[in-house]
Amino acid sequence: MAPSAEIYATAELVFRREHGRIIASLIRLCGSFDRAEEAMQEAFAAALTNWSARGLPANPAAWITTAAYRKLIDTRRRERTRREKQVELEQEAMPSTTEEPAGPGDPLSALPDDRLRLIFTCCHPALNREAQIALTLRTLGGLTTNEIARAFLVPEPTLAQRLVRAKRKIQDAHIPYEVPAEDRLDERRAAVQAVIYLIFNEGYLATSGSTLIRQELCAEAIRLARMLCEVDTPEPESFGLLALMLLHDSRRHARTDDAGMLVTLEDQDRALWDREQIGEGRALVEAALRRGLIGPYQLQAAIAAVHAGAESAEATDWRQIAALYGELAQIDPQPVVLLNRAVAIGMSEGPQRGLALIEALRSLDNYHLLHAARADLLRRLGSRQAAAEAYRRALALTANGVERAYLGRRLAAL
């Protein structure tokens, strides 16, 4: 019997919500990224078959976890290797003799939470930065190779090879599966923060598909950032990162309309913003900045806080935002930072000034938001034909359906 649409939807929902927790626990138990991924894939395939015949279980996530654990046990028995791990696997596997866990409650909640440990393993200094981030996004976040490749602006085959080499390096170098001691946190902290923020960004602005927001990824990134703050309390940048994500996520309900269409920051209904998240985010960034060790995430959070404090788009303090981007560019002169600074200057000093700065960012020619920002400033100047050309270029570089619809509306309005 072919799986129904409901069964496919349930399996996909479980994958998005619980992938990180399940795969992290499997890696801890078997010590192999590839074996854990294989067991999880087999468990999901078995779920589609079993659920089609018997109906959906009461707890789909726990069912898949049980099945994945048993796949690992079966593999160990067949290979007859590393027998000491089999005892641990059998002790941690669900005790039920059926495919569905017995008894009330959520067995997942009883499992050790291995996700932060997995992030630090993936961010070991033996791996280069691109491999660290890509491996964690693929393994912990459950993003596809294509999604990560788009986030890195690299070809998909390049990213796939990067993942293969990273997993081989972890295995060959016997990299331990642990949160490092405090005296070794510095060497991995920046990579861990970057991983969490990239997970959030993929959820906040999906690189492809028909929806703009994948809230489960945003929630996962925020949860991981909270865990990082608990583990790494002296580090203000971790608190700045958490504040930044909370302030961005506070606008989630205003970013699309009832039809699922994109609503830009300028046109959002600010009554829909989550004031509780805004309050927490502003308090976090203010406390982090008072420590005097200012970093990029704290400055970005400060910028988001200025937006959050404006009662209307017209009341936005663009000069302060441009000044903060200037400070950010001093310590993190990435092209995307310079693009955002150019937009802020265009809003505070005039579109012509912003356009001049954007024209200098040649390295971002294949980045759709550069052309969208350029189009908007041209539109404000009244250069309709040039704006239309810029919108067409942005459309050609955009895979997300909601963004494409928005850019198409802007183009049609010209």
C-alpha cells in the first residue's frame, strides 16, 4: 500500500522537528556519522511502510527513534565488531517488544540531549571552517546538501565532497564526541556560533521552496543558542547571538500576510511583533554590550533592537543603524555587511549615496539580495527601467517561491 499524503506529511514533520535529537543520540551510540544517518534513513523508510499498513502510531517520533536504534543493533550484530558498544545500544534502546514504545509519555524526553555535544564535535579545529559548518547543518539541522550549498553560495557537488571529507576526518582522527573543556572553548566558539546562526537563517529565510519561514529551524537554533549560553556563560557574543535571533524571530508573524505573501519590514504590522521576545532580546544585548567585549553578533543585535524600538517605519533611526553597521564593518568587513551598511546609508543620506556604495560590491553579483536592494533604491530615485532590470536579475537568482512572488509584484508595479 502506497503511503498516503497524511503519512508523508507526518514523517516529514517528525524529520524536521526531531532529526537533530535523534541523529545526535545515534552518533553518540555508534560513533559513526554515516551509520547513524543510514539507520535513521532506514527507520523513516520502515515508518512509511508500517504506517501505511497499520496506521499512524500514537507517538511517531518515538516510533522512528525505536526503529533507528534497532537498526544500529542489527548492524552491530551482523558485523560482530565493537561488542562493548552493543551492550550500551541495547540498554538505551526502547524496551518494548513491539515496534511502538509502550507506556505513556514521550521516550524522547528521557534520552540524553546530545545536540550541543554534536555541534562541538563537528566544530573540532581539525576541520576547516566550511566543513565544520556544513557538517553540522547537514547532520544536526537536517538540511539537504542543496540547501547548505545555496547558503554557502557554492556548487552542490563541492559541498557534497566537503561533507564526505569532514566525516572521514572525524573518523580517521578519532575526534572525541564531547563538549570541550573550558580552556579549549575559544578555538571552537566562533564556528559553533556560526553554525547556530546559519541554522536560524535557513529557517528565517528558506533558500528554496514554497514557504518563506521554516519555524522549526528557527526554534531549534534559538534553543541551541540558549544551551550555548548555559555552557559558555562568560562569552557575551553567545548572548548577542541569542538576542539577535530573538529580535529577528519576533517579527515572524508579520513577515507574511494571510495569503502567505512576503511583507517587508517597512510594510509590516508592528502590532503583530512579539513584544516578549523583543523585551528579552533587548535586555540580552544591553547586558552583553555592558561587558565591553563587543563583537559582530552584539552589533547586529543592537541594529535589530533599533528596528524593534521604532513605532513605525518612518520613525526608524537610520543614522544610528548606519553608524552601527559602520562599527560592524570595522571588525567584520564581509560583503553582506557592507551591503547592509550601503542600504542604511541610502535610507539615511539618500538613495544615490547608497547606490554608489552598492555598485562597488562586485563580489556579490550572484547574490539576489544585492540586486533587490539596488532595485529598491533605484525605485526610490524614480529610475523605473533600471529598477526593473535589477528586479529581473534578483528574480533570476532567487529560488524561494515567496520571495519570487514579492519580487514579481515589485516588478509588475513598475
